[in-house]
Amino acid sequence: MSFEAIGSYRRAVRHATPAALDELESLLVRLRQLDGLTEKKRGLFYRRSKAFLHFHEDPSGLHADVRLSTDFERFRVQTRAEQDELVLVITRTLDGART
């Protein structure tokens, strides 16, 4: 990726602003209820001592980056159905860690 492309990518994809997090408030409420996650600051969740979940916005909408294994995976969370899918994936990940 060229230097110009990297700069363009960074401008297009950014951490979610407070206004974007306002749009996700009902999702944030659901995530706060999950055992095993700690919200260190609004929209930034940790699992144990590691960053686990945070949000981005880009021209295609709102996304969550979730550390399901070693690396973060990106999930679109613009719609209620996409948010439901994210909660399901996270719940399964947390439940799998407990067994």
C-alpha cells in the first residue's frame, strides 16, 4: 500500500465518534450486560487485560473490531440484524472460553 493510500485509508476509517456511539447505544447496553467484558471507556471493551472490542466508522457504515482469537475481525453493525449477529458471535466466544 502506498503512503498516499495509507493516508486515504486512515481518513476513511476512524474510531467511532461520540455521535456514532450514540447511534449504537442500544448495542452498547447489551454488550455491557455480558459477563467477561469490561468497558474501559465508552465503546471500548476489554476481556481480561486485553482490548477485545471497539468501533469504527467509515463510508460504508459503523463497524466493530472484535478480537475473537489472536487478531481483530471486523463486523458491520449498522443494522439491528448485524448487531444481533455480533452479540451472538461474542456470546459464543465468551461461552467457549468458560468451558
